[in-house]
Amino acid sequence: MKFLDQVKIYIKAGNGGDGSPSFRREKFIEFGGPDGGDGGKGGSVILKAEQNLNTLIDFRYQQHHKAKRGENGAGQNRTGKSGEDLILKVPLGTQVFEEDNKTLIYDFTKISEEFIAAAGGKGGLGNTRFKSSTNRAPRKFTKGTRGEEFTIWLQLKTIADIGIIGLPNAGKSSLLASVTNANPKIANYQFTTLNPNLGVASYDNKEITIADIPGLVEGAHKGTGLGIQFLKHIERCKSLLHLIDITSEDLKKSYQQVKNELKKYSNKLTKKRELIVLNKIDLIDEKEVNHIIKDFKKNTKSEVIAVSTFNKSSVSKIKSKLLNYVS
């Protein structure tokens, strides 16, 4: 399924049904009087967070959503049937914005959470409602009110405990595939990951949700590469796992480049707890590895660990460390 994390839709709640101006007309009943029933309430458009969804792709193919209108009232004091609510399921982590795509209306952070995006119109009153001691035969009735209608934006920000960040081709997808049951695309070229991937890692009877974020290149906060589309997903993560290829020509530059992009996008991202994982130590000499790690630690306050290319021992080491970053 293709990933889609932003969509513009039109929603229209159902109008309320009209009240009835009916009068009783029965044989042998001299004074019939009013018996018009009320109109039914229009259906509302309700957004509901669904755990098993991870994309907004369904809304690309159907962008107009209308709830049912309420039925009109009828004689014999019969109230019109209310229109059915229209429930639109959205992924957990979806945010609802007004038409300007800037004003936040609602944020889904819990499973099965519901939000009435457009309220249905109220049903009109039948003429029975206007009967009084001085007005025995009212012809007055009211029409149902119109249901609300809006154009809104839905934006999905993936919710995960840990977000894997780093430069393209650092091994982020390989790490996700090793520590979780996810099956991301893995290949030996940059920008293999075009969409965020989610996986769940189990360790010590606990589960950790991990998101693989597409590689961040210089200028990502301005729209270069794929970063600008997915930097917002990192905002949801409790902590970050910064993966760096230890064979890079300039390790400090590689690290700082990603950190700068996070800072330019939002200062909040740089304040998140960070575990730095130096990957592919099996490709260089052990003495050189120790020297590189010692030198690298001088320039960061974050915890640094080094692993070979995600063998069983490396995976276990990373999982045990991650438990400290989700509490």
C-alpha cells in the first residue's frame, strides 16, 4: 500500500429533517387538531482513530464525504428518522487542520478516539409543538437546520517510541529489519526508503515501536531530498536512534549534518534523548575502531555504542539499550 501522510477533504454533515404541519382528519372526531411530528436529526461526520491503519491513502480516491440527512416529520406525531452518522477511520497520530492547513483543530493520540468534525443539523419542529390554549390549530412548523460543512486537512504524524535517523544508506532499514518483524526495502543505494516504516521490537517482555525515517541530507528542512516530508514524523518519537556509518570519511561532519537539519526544522527535536549507534565496525580494524569511538565521544554528550553489521549480538545490545530510552 502506498504511503500518504497529508490529504485535503471536504466533509458535509446531514441536514435536519423538516417538521410536519399535519392535522388529524379522522371520521367522527370533530376537533382533530395538529399532529405534525418533528424532523429527524441529520447525521454527523465523525473521525475515529484506528490502530490498524498507517496511511491516509483511502482519502486520496474519495475526497468528498457526506452524512445522511434526517427524514421529515409526519402526521400522527411521527418523528422523522435521524440520519446515520458517517464514521471516517483515520490512523493513530492523525492531526486535523482547518482549510489553511495551519490551524490545528484536533490531534488523535489514543486508539478509538472520536472527534465530531461536522455536526448534523437539528430536526425542525412539527406544528404540535406550537399548540396552546389560545392557538388550538397552529399551522406553524420549522424547517431543519443545515448540517455543518468544512474543507479540512488531515496530516499523519507517525507515533513511535524510537525514531531511527541518519544519512541515506547508513543502514537504517537494515537495522529496522534486524530488530523488528518489519520488511523494509533494503538496497545498496541512497534513498532506498521513500516512506517511513514502522516495526515493533520485543525484548525482556516489553515492546518498543520503532520508525525508520528516510535519510536526511543537507538542506532537508528546506525541501532538499525527502527529509522535509518526514521530519514531522520525528516530532512524535520519544527518543532518537542516530545511526552513523563508521566508515564515513568524516564521522563528526556526518553526525553534525543531521543534527543541523533537525535544529533548523525545530529546536524541540534537538532536545530529545539520543542514542548514537556507530554501524559497520566489522569493516575496519579493531584498534582503529577504538580510536574513532574515543575521538567521537569528545564531541557529544549522547550515549555512543558501536556494533557490527546487525548480527544477533549487536541486535540484542541495541534492544537492551533502547529500553532505557522509552521510559
